[in-house]
Amino acid sequence: MLVKDLMQTNIVSAAPEETVSSALAKMKKSKVHQLPVIGKKLEGMLLLKKIVTRDIDAANTKVSALTSQTTPANPEDDIRRAAELIILSGQRALPVVERNKVVGIISETDVMRVIGQLDVNYKTRDIMSPCEYVSKDDDIGKVKKMMTYNNVSRVPVVEDGRIVGVVGTLDLIDIILKKEPMRGGARQGGTKEIISIDKTPVSSIMKQP
């Protein structure tokens, strides 16, 4: 099976000069974790995880400042090659480029849809990773550190040995967009200080597991 048989062609993208807040609104609406950044050509990918793990002013930061380089897939790549590219990139999806034009997106979800058709015989214990978690009393700063250092997009919330919730990168969009300059104080050079989301309690934004 080839990439062209699985890729999504309804491409939601961001422009390099667009604000991060505008791109976040697109991510929230489409429920996607990354967007291809397209100017005159493909510039790279804007990763939600890269945004939420940094303390930025989303309304005044350009997409170009946070764009990550990426290796695109080709429509004629087979699905094993696509899976390899996704894993090596550390991203959840890759743009599919043909003749210097973005023609689609291939994601880990697309690959998972056909995993049963591949000759794979691994058990969960063979491929699982150690799980780190937070409690409801922890703050978002701890979640952001786990996302950064463990390269994950979701962190489980555990209480008394039970999973009671989960915090994902999409859950952080709203509080990032609601950040406003603090009244009064300003940093050196006149730039207003931005309220940090790090002290927001996990319990206020976690979803059901």
C-alpha cells in the first residue's frame, strides 16, 4: 500500500507570516496537532507541542519563528517507508510533497488504520514505553516538562493508582489563547510581561481518560 492511498488531501495549513494564535485556532477547529507551513513553498511544520511547551505571546509571535524543519513523504512511498519517516521525525504527521507542491498529509493515525494488513506480530509489552504521570494537584508546568523531555503529546492523571484523567496538547490551546499582558509591570525595553500558564492546576483542564 502506498502513501497516496492513505494520505489526507484536505490540507489545513499556516502561512509563515501568520500569528501563532491564528494557527492555534485552526488546530483547535480541525483537532490536529501540527500544520504544514506553506509560503511560496513548504517551509516546514508548526508543531502544537512546540508551542504549548514554551511561554510565548501567541498573538504577536509569527508562525515562522516556531516552524520546524521536516522531511516530507512522497505519494509513491510505501506505508512502511512512511511509518519510518514519521518515527524518525518525532512528529505525528508529515506533509506529502509531489513536484514541490504539498498534495496531502500522512499521519500516524493513517498508518495505524492499516497496521492489521502488515506482517506485524508484536505484543504490547514488546513496544510499550515507561509511563510518567501527574496528579490532579500538579500544575501545567510539570506537564509541559514531561511533554518536552519525553516527546509525548498526552500525559495521564493518576489518583490512588487509578487513571482519572488526561491532559493533551490540544487541551492547552484555550489557556494559551486567553493569556493577556499583565497590567502594570513591563520588562526592560517596554515589552509587557506575559502571564505564565505554568501554575494552572491540572485539575482545571484535564479530560476524562
